[in-house]
Amino acid sequence: MKPFHPMTKSPRAVAQEALRLAREALPAYSSKYSRKEFTQHQLFAILAVKTFLKTDYRSVVAVLDDFAELRTDLGLKKVPDHSTLCYAEARLLKGGPTSPSCSGPPRAHRTAG
């Protein structure tokens, strides 16, 4: 197992390590009835990149839209909506969606590319 250097400046390295750790610790889906568009592993890794970049949900979505390598690293066929990330974070942290960015009508998912 390759040791992870905690002082990395690479969002891709953070995403890859978060994805690896999530695969070890989380089930792929939170329910057998999940839509199966994104795994919990992918969502966790995106949220790790969001935290690493010190940005908000919409900004990390924009980063994913702009960087094909990051989408490839995460195995994304499309980019999740910001609200998907907000609700995933609330679920993964066992809290409720309290962020104002969780409110409002959801937008359609964008295809990567």
C-alpha cells in the first residue's frame, strides 16, 4: 500500500486517496433502492476535493466540469448536481441538510465531456 502524503497540493491525489479509502469503508450505495448514478465512494471523494479546495458545492461541480482527468479518476460518466453533493454530505455525516445551498429546485445532471 502506497503511503499518502498529507501535504499534497494535488486535487487528483486527494480524489484518488479519498476514493480508495471510501471503497474500504463505505458500501457502494446507501440503499438497495438507490438510483445508482453515483456511488457513495465517488460522492465522498468529490466532497474530499471540495474540502481540499476550500470551496462550495457549485464550485466543485464547476471544477469537475472543467477537468476531464479528475472525472476519469473518479469514474464519473456525468457530473452530479450541487444538491446531490449537499444531500450526500448530510447523509455521510449522519446530519440533516442544513446548508442553504441544499434548498431550491434541483437542476438537471450534466453529462461529462
